[in-house]
Amino acid sequence: MTTDCLSDTFSALADPTRRAILARLALGELSVGELARPFKISGPAITKHLKVLQRVGLITRSRHAQWRPCRLEAKPLQEVAAWVEEYRRYWDESFDRLDDYLAELQKKEKHEHNR
């Protein structure tokens, strides 16, 4: 059975705590303790969030003596951005058509006003 990586990534991103964790990791590596500090949830709850992020490849965890840093991994986010980009083009084209339509209406209104 194959997995849909994009769906897994969106599922992981659906939780605001996990998005906040990723935002913090975008600034650099942090230990689990440092990541947990601003959240009012238990250590095991943070660990569960980290496991979800790690399972979908959004973070990696390593060990350096007593320090266990977490690091953001961008590849799944690049896949999300590529998927969203297709829809951005759709909206850009839709807005361009709307701009053309509104310009045509203004032109007609101006023409009728000058009669």
C-alpha cells in the first residue's frame, strides 16, 4: 500500500502546535526542551507532536551527547508549496480576467457618460 505524502504533510500541518513548532525550527535547531518551553502542554504531548512531524519528514532529530536537537526539513514543505502554486496561478489568472472585465465596464460607463 502506497502513502500519499502530500496528504500526510497536510495532516501534520493541520495542527497549530505543530505549525508553531515548525516556525520555531525555521529559526534554527532546538532541543525538545527548548521547543516545549512556550507551550502549555505536557512533555509527552510535545513528543507526540514531534513524532508526527518526524514521521512525515518535516523534522529530523539527532543526538549530540546530552543535546538532542530537532531540525526543520524543507522538502515536504517544498512539495506543499508546489501544489499550492498551481492554485495561485489559477487565482492570478482569475483576477486578471476580473481586472479586464472591470476595465471594460469602466470604459463603457465613461463612454455612456460622455454622450
